[in-house]
Amino acid sequence: MYDLIIIGGGPAGITAATIAINQRLETLIIAERWGGQTTYTMQLEEMEGRETITGEALLDAFRRQLDYLDFARRFDTVTKVMPEEEHFVVETARGDCFEGRALIIATGAKPQRLNVPGEASLAGRGLSYSAATHASLFLGKDVAVVGNGRRAQWAAASLARKAHQVYLLAPEPLVTTPLASRLRQMENVEVAEGVMVKEIHGENFVEGIVVAMPDGQEREILVKGVFVKLARTPNSDLVREWVDCDSRGHIIVDVYCATSWPGVFAAGDVTLVSEQVLVHIGEGAKAALSAYHYLLMH
Ligand SMILES: Cc1cc2nc3c(=O)[nH]c(=O)nc-3n(C[C@H](O)[C@H](O)[C@H](O)COP(=O)(O)OP(=O)(O)OC[C@H]3O[C@@H](n4cnc5c(N)ncnc54)[C@H](O)[C@@H]3O)c2cc1C
């Protein structure tokens, strides 16, 4: 029986495992693979090689610690998690079965990509998936944000404070939020709804985005940056039936990363907390300490 089983090997899971092991908890981390989602060190024409993802270096150090501790990690897919009396049973695709007194769910979310020409080759060269990380690099420039939900609106509002002009290109009407009406009134934000992205172009760096407007006309918008902020799906299926989630499947947590089920904690993109490596390093650490406190009391 483990004290703590952590599911997920992204920033939240890796940090949680390191903290738990440092507290001498009998810990097992199970992940399909290390590292979770991709992060990019953004390069722009005028600032080749500028380092922006400070969380990555920290995460690497944590990951290296876990690489030595092979008894504490498994590369496998968790297929089932069941609550039992005072403990949890975790089953994997390879047929293993583990028991733990507490759980941290750090399984991340599935991002939605544009899947258009230019997306893969220009990622990190003006194309970003993280406004929180990269918006400040686009001071005084023209940029586009693709998406219609809360995250896209937040990115557009944040960029409007820094960029010269922001084009919010929404595939569907903007989700109704207080920010949506503010965005429509901002002088340097153009909101276009019902548009479809066809291509992102640029030789070495993003130079423009081609979209089909609602009337079918093609329009080319010259921008130096494109932020893709489409909806993502939290990987919460393992616990969704017995742990409280919101309507989109994010696991609901309190400020201690505790879920509605005693002994189950969650951290990272699987919750509603803002998506950034640096933030999720902190969330993972918090979840591990909360699980430790829970174990001390039970
Ligand atoms: C394309 C892209 C670019 C990004 N760029 C940046 C950036 O530049 N800067 C930045 O700060 N943030 C960036 N982000 C956001 C950042 O990557 C995420 O916020 C962060 O990785 C989330 O961490 P996490 O630990 O919650 O989950 P993830 O990193 O998604 O990791 C989830 C982990 O869970 C594992 N897992 C899932 N299901 C199971 C299962 N059933 N069994 C076993 N293991 C499972 C996966 O294998 C993985 O190890 C980007 C995101 C994307 C998609």
C-alpha cells in the first residue's frame, strides 16, 4: 500500500512527486510519459533565443530527481481508479494494480490545435499557445488570438494592454462573459466571429494569418503573433463519476487542491486553474503538501 499515488507526469505531477518523496511519503507516480504538453522558448525576429519559460529549468531539475528513483515511477496508462474503504485502487493498461491511501490527479487536458498549414512550423516562432507566458514579447505589435471562450477572451484582453492591434478571431460567437462586452468596446481590439482559420504564414517567423470570413471571403491579416486559445478537454474521466467536476469536466478543487472526495487532490490543467508551467509547478507542490497533511490526520 502506497501513501500517495500521483497520476500524471507533467509539471503538476512531477513537482507533486518530488515534494511527496522529500516528505518521505511512500509515493508512486504513474504517467504515460514524462513532461506533459509541449512548451516553447519563443523566438522572434528581433530577439533571437530570448528565454521565456523559466518554469522549464525548474521542472527539469525535479524530473532528474525522479529519474534516479525508479521504484517510485511507472510509465503506464491508468485505466481505472476506484475508491475503497479508506484507500484507492488504481489499475493500469499493463494489468498492474496499485493501492494508495491518497491520490493526486494531475492528468492535464487535451489541447485543441488548429491543424492548418503553418501551425507546426511556426510554433515558437510567433505562434504561441500561452498568452500568460508570451504576451509581453509582442509590445506594440499586431497579433491575432484564435478562439471564442473564456481563455481566448482573457488572452485578447491581456494582449490589448501590450500589443498595438489585436484581432480576436472567433470560430463561433464569443461566449457571453463580462470580458466579451469590454473587448467589443476596446479601441485596439477587432472581434470577428464565425471565421475559419485557413493558414498561418511566414518564412521564418509569423507574418500573417489567412481566414475565411462568415460571408466566405478570404482575408489575410498581417500579424507578428498568433495565439491559439481553443477549448481544451480536461482528462478527468478516471474520477468524473465520483469526484465533483464542472460542466466541462474540470475537477473542482479548493485552495488546497482538495476535491470533493476526501483523500483525492487534483492539480494542473485538469482543474480550472490557469494553464502555465510555472503555475502548475506551484499547484503540484500545494497538492502534495495537502495530501501529506491529510495523511498525517488519517
Ligand atoms: C501546444 C502547447 C504549448 C504550450 N506552451 C506553453 C508555454 O510555452 N509556456 C507555458 O508555461 N505553458 C505552455 N502550455 C501550457 C502547459 O504546457 C500546461 O499548462 C502544462 O503542461 C499543464 O501541466 P499538467 O501537469 O497539468 O498536465 P500535462 O503537462 O498535460 O501532463 C499530463 C500528464 O498526465 C499523463 N496522463 C494523462 N492521462 C493519463 C492516464 N490515464 N494515465 C497515466 N498518465 C496519464 C500524461 O502522460 C502527462 O504526463 C502549452 C500547452 C500546449 C498544449
